[in-house]
Amino acid sequence: MSKRKQPDSSSPADSLSQNERILYNVIHSKQDMGIWTRDMKKETNLPDKVFNAALKTLQAKKLIQEVVNVQSKGRKHYIATEFEPSKELTGGAWYSEGKLDKDYINLVKDQFAKMIYQQKVATLEGIADAIRKTKIFKTEFTKQQTEEIVRDLVLDNRVMEVKSTGMGEFASIQIGKVCYKCKGKGGTRGETKVGAMASIPCGVCPRISQCTPDGIISPSTCVYYAKWLDF
């Protein structure tokens, strides 16, 4: 939960009437989740005329603000200005003023694809770390947000999911670990051409976790891997 700067000793909240105080306390008690107007009426039990007047006064004194609840956009939702709205309300980084920010999402996807292309083979952790170091974005993406963006890139056919073989370009990545590669140059949007790497057998091999350079199951003895090398 995130809170804004606490109001000083001369806060407008000190001059509220009894009814305004009742309404303010209910809204404030919901902290960063806020509350829907119908629920406010139920909890305060104030007559409509008194309720509407109190709500208007609290807004005028900037003690509360209306926020868009992305899960229920048709409902009027209010939160005490002391709190930052929760991600459950605002939708998090992918939303702006209650609307899905497609331009921002596309920008993020382009940057993620660029990082994957530069790394040739990238893990989720590697992608997140590379994005963090660029300092292009003010906010730091969570693990879930990183997974969502990469999954979208896979669905867009710009990036493919593979598993590390522990050899060659996968040498620094644990065998069997899921990682990602760009399908086209820089993960260009609309790129549908699939190169030979897309068909690497290791990516779908059920024994990949048991595959080691000197083991019984090994790239050097794998007939499918040999066929792929001759592609």
C-alpha cells in the first residue's frame, strides 16, 4: 500500500461537519482500495441529499478523489487523497486513466524484443536485468509483467520459446531452462519467417533435462540434433 504525504496540522479534515466526517472516515478506512458510492451509502446510512452534499464538500476540499476502477468502469469509485490507488483499481502499468495503454505496451514489447535480439538467447531474468539497466522506463517491471510481455511476443510470432542445450549459444544457461530467441531481426513486428533455429529438436525434447555433453543422452549422439545441424 502506498501513501501520499500526510496532511499537516491545518488539514481541511479538521473543519468537517459530523456527516462529512462520517463519510470521510468510511472512505479513508478503505485505504488504497477505495469504495464504491453505493457501498458508501450502505455504510454511512446518510440520506441521499446529505450524502451528496458531504461527498461534494470532501471533493472540493481535496480530501477524496474519484478514481477509475478498471474492473467496474461504470461505477463511481472514491479514495482518500492520502493514498495512491492500488494496482487492482488502476490496472497497474498497462493502464492509463482506466484505459489499456496500447501505445505504451507496444513500446515495452519493442524494447523487450530488442533486448532479446541483442542477447541472442535470453532468459526472463536476463531480459528483466537488461531492461532495468537501460533505465528507459521509470517503473521497474515485476516478474509477472515481464512474463506477460514475453508471452505476448511469442503469441505475436516475434519471439520463440526454446530450452537450453547447455552448448554453443546456450553455454551460459542451465540445460533445460526455458529461454527466448527472436525469430526475425530485432523481433520485427509482423515477422513470420521461421529460420532453422525454430525447429531445433532440443526445444521440444522431453529428455532435455537429462541431456549432458558426456551423458548417455547427449547432443553428440542425438540423431535428431545431427539432422538439424545438416539442415
